[in-house]
Amino acid sequence: MTESQKKDSPKKILITGASRGIGEAIALHFSSQGYHTILTARTEFDLARVKKDILSRGGQADYIVCDLSTEESARTLAEKIKKDFGFIEYIVLNAGISTNSDFLSQTPANFQKELNVNYIAPLLLLKELLDEMVKKKKGKIVTISSIAGILPFPGNASYAASKAALISLCMTANLELKKYNIYIGSVLPGLTRTAMTKEYESFILPFSNPDEIAFSVEEAFNTEKPIIIPGIFNNVVSSIYRYFPEPLNLLVGALSNVLIPANKK
Ligand SMILES: NC(=O)c1ccc[n+]([C@@H]2O[C@H](COP(=O)([O-])OP(=O)(O)OC[C@H]3O[C@@H](n4cnc5c(N)ncnc54)[C@H](OP(=O)(O)O)[C@@H]3O)[C@@H](O)[C@H]2O)c1
């Protein structure tokens, strides 16, 4: 590739969990801005649908089918990305699962699965994909964690713990990697209308839509803030919790048996 071809080629962005929901919205958002999107998820049918949608709007997309629930498959994905696409400057680690289970009913197998997809897979992908960024002294990474990682959310203890681990990893890695001109931040959505929150449809709290989260990812890339919480409501609640945790704990505890699906079972 000549220097001028390199200059003209679009920026590449990897998005995990891009087959639906928030990941799909992020893929459409960045493809509309001229990025070459590389999509991953387990369901080829949905990946092909998102790719077709992007191509029909004049964008560029490719996909890799992968399951991020084991360490081996996360490493295989990283190898395949490097082999097929070379250096990728922008990465959004979005794939995640929630078993929506209260702590007493949670099984060790589900706890492990949540931890693997939500924390171990992003950690391994970071480890494998950072080498090239460090060499080139450039790169921007955003993880999609959750406001549940910093606020109590009854009915989702193990999910919240996996997201708290992800937030903590990003905050520290971001400081360590600054000297290589690499940014790692995390977007912490509150309730967002996707397949993951189907059980919460009747919930009275305000929901974001996936497009708003895509804008927050762009904001993270532009501002390089370590943490971004989308939505005014979520920002207000997390600020109240930071300074007055006890009243909010009492309120959430009192309402959880009425409002939260896992607690109603
Ligand atoms: N929705 C919310 O209220 C909310 C709030 C805070 C944070 N989040 C976070 O936002 C991210 C996206 O969630 P969403 O709401 O868009 O949920 P979603 O609609 O269920 O989408 C999840 C995405 O992750 C992929 N995925 C799931 N398990 C996977 C696995 N084992 N290996 C590889 N890919 C896998 C799914 O594709 P396949 O099933 O095809 O693999 C899908 O593309 C998650 O990290 C979630 O925790 C969501």
C-alpha cells in the first residue's frame, strides 16, 4: 500500500457484540461517519443483517463470528482480527450478558459465564490488541460497562460485580497507557431499551435508547474522559449516591421487591 492509499483508507473500528442492541447502534453510528466497521458476535444471521444495512447506506463493514465466553475463543478472535485486518486504531468492547438473577438464585456456572463475557474477554482482547497500539503510539478503546458497576442494582449482583471489575480495569489501564498515547475509557449506560432489558419493559424508570449510547462512545473518543455516564437521570442518581449513599440505598431496597423482575419471581 502506498502512503497516499494509506492516507485515504478509512479508520477501522472493532465493535464486539455488534449483532443487535447497543453494539448495532454503535456500528451504524460510526459507519455513517466513514469508519470501516469490524463487527463480532455469535449469531451470523444478525451480523450479516447489520453488515447488509451498513453496506446499503454506503458504509464499509466486515464481521467475524465468535463466542466470547471462553478464554480460548477470545484469544482466537484477537489472532483472527490481527491476521485479517492488521492494525485497528478504534475498539469498542461492548459484548455483554446479564443473567438477571438475584444473588441467592444465581448458579456458579452463570456467575462464571457473566464474568467471562463481561470482564475476562475484554481483558484478554485488550492484552492481545494493545501490542500494536503501543508500537504505533496511538489507539482509542472504549468499553461498555454499566451504571450497575457503581450503583447497587438489586437482582443483578454478579452482573454488577463483573461490570465494576471492567470499570476498574479501564481506569487504571488508562493511566498506565497514557505515555503511549493510548486512551481507554468506559461508558456506563443505565437502563437502555434492548433485548437485554426485555424483562424490565414495565419498569417505571426512564430508559435510554441505543443511539444515545453510540453518541456517548463518540464523546468518549473525543474527550478522552475515563468515565462517561449517558443521560441526565443517570448522572443525577449516581451523584446523589456518591454523596448520600444511605437514603438511596433505603429507597432502592424498599422498591426492589416491587419493581425488579428478579425479586418478584
Ligand atoms: N441494555 C441495557 O440496559 C444496558 C445497560 C448497561 C449496560 N449495558 C451493556 O451494554 C452492552 C450491550 O448490551 P445490549 O443491551 O445491547 O444487549 P443485547 O441486545 O443482548 O446485545 C448483546 C450483544 O453481545 C453479544 N454477545 C452476547 N453474548 C456473547 C458471547 N458469549 N460471545 C460474543 N458475543 C456475545 C450479542 O450477540 P450474540 O447473541 O449474537 O452473540 C449481542 O450482539 C452489554 O455489555 C451490556 O452489559 C446494557
